[in-house]
Amino acid sequence: MPSRHLVDCDVRLAESWRDLLLACERDYPGRAYLVTCTYRSPAEQFELYKVGRRLRDDGSWVEDDDATTKVVTGFDGTRRTSKHNVRPSRALDFAVLIGGKVTWQWAEYHAVGRMATSRGLVWGGDWPRLKDGPHLELPD
């Protein structure tokens, strides 16, 4: 099970998240913010990598034809690692809650992302491919 604990994050990321959280709670009342992942092992990363893909006979992974699934990450945890796969983690995922329920409305994540980038973090919603609204990370 991936970690949700800020103690598993790089201290700079944990401090930035705490600062961002205070600003979000001030500027967007009625919302709460939940960390859903900090550190993720390479094996857990590979499980995510397989989502939206199928294994070919030659041993390679390709996108599947199932319209109900989509690729969620380009990082397999070994050949390509995520910033979640290092200790301390250089990335965290979060969820926005409204009325105690998680929302996936893009505007909610965009608001947090804008505030995060103004604090020097990288927001997954700015990526050109596989936009990841609930993802924040330290820059390289």
C-alpha cells in the first residue's frame, strides 16, 4: 500500500504542501484536501503502469483496446521511475473534497495547481501528455 504520510516526503515538499494547504483552505472555503500518495514502491508503480495496457506475446506492454480503461502513468517503476518511487518522495498526490466527498472536477485541481506552481512546485496538470491534476512534485 502506498504511503500517505508527509514524513515519507522530501521535507521541502512537505513544507510546501502544508503552506499550500493553509492558502487553499483560506481561499477556497468548504473544501478539504487529502494526501492520497507520497512514497510508492516500484512494485506498486508497476501495478499502476499496467492500468490501460496489455502484455503482448513478446513481453512488451502496449495500450489496450478497452474503452473503459485508460493509461494512468508512463512510469513502470524500474526502467522509468516516478518521483513517488524515491525515498524521501519528491511527489505527492492529493484529492479535493467538497462536502466530505472527493470531486474530480478539473477546475478544483486547476485552482490548487496554480497556487502550487506559484510556490515553485510542478503541477501534473501542466504536463503536455497524461495530465495529472492531483499530482504535485518538486522541480528537478
